[in-house]
Amino acid sequence: MKQLALTPPMGFNTWNTFSCDINEEIIKSLADAMVNEGYLEAGYDTLTLDDGWMSPVRDENGKLFGNPEKFPGGMKAIGDYLHERGLKFGIYSDAGTHTCAGFPASYGNERLDAKTFAEWGVDFLKYDYCFAPQGGGKDVVLYRKMGQALRETGRDIVYSVCWGVSTSPTWAKTAGGHMWRLTGDIADSWESISKVGFGAVGLEPYAGPGNWNDPDMLVIGMFGKGYVGKIGGGANINEYRSHFALWCMLAAPLFMGHDLRNTSDEVKKILLNKEAIAVNQDILGVQGYAVNGWKHALAKPLADGGVAVALFNESAEYNQILPISLEELGFESDDTVYVRDLWNHQDLGTFKSAVSVRVEPHDCAFLKLTRK
């Protein structure tokens, strides 16, 4: 087996918009949108079916199978449909007896389920932790069991550890995880976005090629719609820009959650920004760090010698002038530094000593700095 997830995984997950209300028609239409609207070309290559895809009971051989009313063609046919379009097939299960929505899960059936997923052509597994035995380090043991089962299949399957606890980075890699959730579910609100996003700052020692801190899926473009949108109430376009820049700087997995079939141009401009995505997907694999201890000023060293910088305006009401010292980024005090605005794809010229930018409320400046 080859090493997987050398850069943060990218794709789409059904949960934020659809919850358990998914079916064959919806999945196929989302797959078509990923291809036709340019998401696949931009790097979003994995379509993941979250909770609710499975039948309420296992079959006569103890195997999981798709709900026949929702997926009359079966799950392998879904995988085939995705693969034919150049997409990867992601699926959801749980380390407990039942999924969070009450469907059959993988406790006691890890090897059987991993083998079944491999037979369907699954490329990505999101593995949750509802209805699981508690105490005695069971979380680690159960995740290790599925990690071992996935390796035994011989198929390359990216393993997303979705037990959202603060200790996940300390053990998830040993369980075979390629990415690990840090918190509970994100909501479509600036309060939630900023809490889980900035909460990941400081965890950069755990991130790197093949292993990524995961502050949860993107809510960009939901605007209060869909399952998670109705819970959070929605964010504005400035906040969605900050959301994307923050996840890119964190080298976080980028899994969209809005309805891809109905996306505004302003949202596409964020999600399909190739210069921003390049920061996230940089092969050096360094997670951004807080400059001088300030979480709202992040820097991310890049493989080409440049440094990505994101400066976030914490105010909900006022524009702010936000400075950054070049020396604090590792440049020499007398260096001349070339600055590029990654949002607007514009060169801002050369600077010495420091860079200052004007930023709107809850928005951010997203820059790349390169020594001349």
C-alpha cells in the first residue's frame, strides 16, 4: 500500500446540507456538479456519503448494504458512477453498535465491513463514535481495529477518524488515521467557524504529509440553508472568505457541504480560488502557526520558499489596518519582499520591514510573501 493523503484530502460530504436525506439520484446529481462546475478540476475529488445511506438491518450474511429504497442500484454501482467520472468514493460508518442516526455500525464487524467497503471500491472512510462502549481507552482500541482492518483489505482507503475530542491528535495516527476531527460538529455561523478553526492553532506539530488536523467540514455557501445551516443560522460572505483562508492556512481537509447544484458566483470565487487552494495543498505540508502568539495572524511556510500569511479582522463592525512584521516571518530586516494578494490575484508590490493591509469586518487578508 502506498502512503495516502500526502496533502489534505479535498471533496464534498453530504451531511451539512442533506443530513440522512440522501439517495441515488441526489448523489449522482452532486457527482455531476462536482465535475461540471469545476470542483474536481480544482482538486475536490472525493464525494462522501455520510450517515443514512445504509439499510436499517444487515443482510442474511451480516453485511452492511445500502437502503434499497434510497439506493436501488446498490453501493458498488454508486462507486462505479463516481469512479467513471474521475471521482473517489467516500462512505461513513461508526465504531459503535449504531451510527449517530441509529443505523447499523461497525462494532464487532470491523473486518467484514472493511472488506465490504473495499469490494464496493470505497476510497475514503469517515468513521464516527456514537453508541460505542465507554471507558478503558476503548476509543483508541476501536479505531485501531478499523485501521488494521482497512490495511488488511489491501485497498488504498483514506481513514478519517471522526471522534471529535481534543486528544485525537495524540493517538489517531497510531490508529491508522490520515486525518482526525478535533471538535464536535461545526455549525453555519461565525461563532462556530472561529471557535473550531482558531481552536486548531497550536496543533501544527501533529500535522504533516499523510496526517492532518481536521476542524470539520466547510460551511461556505450555506447561508443558513440545509441541515447545518438551519442549526447555525448562516454566515456572511466576508466570514466565509475568512473560513476558507483559515482552513487553507491550517492545512485542513477541505470538504464542502453546501448544495453544489446551486452555488452563487461569489461562493464559487472562494471555493475555486486555485491560489488559495495551492496554499492548502502545498507539498511541504506545514500547518500555519500564530505569529508572535496572535492566533488572528497566521503564517505558513511554503515549499517554494515563500510564506503564506492570513490576517483576520476580529471586529464585526469596523475595518482595521492590520500589520505584520517581516522579521517575525523569518525574513531578514533589510529584505525586500514581494507581496501577492491571493483573493484578488493581484501583485501588491514590494515591501521592507512590514506589510500593512486594510481588512473589512470578519474578513481577512490572504497574502503570499516571497523574497526578491
